[in-house]
Amino acid sequence: MQQPRSEHVLGDGEAELLRLDRQALALSAPTRALLREVGLAAEMEVLDLGSGTGRVAMAIAELVGPAGRVIGLDRSVAALDHARRQVAAAGFANIEFVAADVTEPLPVPVADAVVCRLVLARQADPVAVLRTWSASVRPGGLLVAMEFDVAAAHAVPEVPEVTQALGWIGAAFDEVGPSQRLGPRLGAVFREAGLGDVRMLGGQIYVAPDDPGGPAMLAGVVGSLLPAITGTGIATGQEVGIETLPQRLGEALRRSGAVFCPPTLVACWGTVP
């Protein structure tokens, strides 16, 4: 039988998994705050779709406690192997992972909630996918999606190097992948899918001028998208200068005393009829 595979526009090689894991760690605070706000609670059974490196599953497991259960699903076998190692190292006993295509009916029991982070924007028909996921949630249960508001990413004050890098990223996603601009529109998508009591909330990170995490995050995405950036004529490899991009971004932010604001993480949640 053919194994599930990843269709992530950035791939699922080891270097990309490490980058995604660093990004997940940077998003851990807003993710935890948003998951608490949506109403995840002790003893719930929750499905984490597109589980990736397992960081969201671990955040959910903390909220549902040892009497709760988390099942992480992802079509990337490499990502799930990575996630299993991290979960084992962290000592969680209430998380398991299943290789599955999350756009198809889910091969797991009906749960109290379905959660996904940075998954829905990769789907060609988000409304249809939400309806598929709703079938795996008990009536009255929760469906939660978190996506970026990429338009919110900027530096304060503006830094031309940061603006340019963000422009490369936005153009590359628009050129070769599904729209990465779903975050602000999640509410409308949820309502069209038939979910009730739809609510939205955003969590914003602020990275200090001398924190290397901001430039590393931004340059990491540019590096992963470099073939698309250069292949579609958005910029040349020389213009990007990927090997020195983190240092150049960091120097520009420090020189301007600028705070880097990554894309806002937007959560949307609703109840299944």
C-alpha cells in the first residue's frame, strides 16, 4: 500500500522539519493562549490535523491532561517520525500519531474537537475540507483552525530589507502554492462550512531588534521558498543572497532599532451542528 506523502509546498526534508520546528517553538506562546481561549479542557479527546513536528499536539496534551487523549494525523511519515521522537523525549503518554491524508474522511474515532495550525490554507477547497473534518467531531464539539495573517508582518519602524523579504515570500506563495492569506477570512469560511457560534482571535509576536530569532525565522522561509522565488523570476539568487540573508536582516533591524512582527497567528473556532 502506498504510504501517505506530504504536499507541503516547502517539503518535508530534515532541514525543513527543523525549520518548521523552530517556527513552532516561536509560535508556542500564542498557540497555547489561543487554545485555552477556544475552550479546550481536561479529559477531552482531540484530533490534531497536519500534526507536523508534534508541537501543537503537545500543547493540546497539556490542556487535556493525562485523562485526555490527542491523536495527531499527518500524511508525511518523516514528520510523524520526528514528532514521535519529540513526544517520547518530552514524556507525554496521551499522544499518538497516525499517518493519514487529512483531506479524506479521518480513520479515527469521533472526537470532542479537531484542531489544525497552518494546514487549512494549503487546501484547494477549505470549505469542503472543514465539512469533512466536521464529520469527525461529535455534535456540539469544536473545530479550530489557526492560520497566518501575512499582511500583518512588518518591522517597526519599517526596514526596507524586511519589507523586501516579506514581498518575496508573499509573491512566491501566491505564484506556486495555495493562498497563504486565509487568516483574516477564516470566519467567513467557517460559516460557509456550516459551523455555528464562529469566533476569531489573533495572537501577535514581537521580536526585539537584537533577537536573532526574527531574522532567522524570516530568512528560513525565504530559503525554503528559494527555488520558487528564483524559478518564477521574483528575484535572482544574487539578489536574495540566502547565505548572508539572516545576518543582513539582523544588522538592518539592529541598525534601525526595529521590532520585527511576524505574521499574526489567527485562530477561528466554531461548533459542529
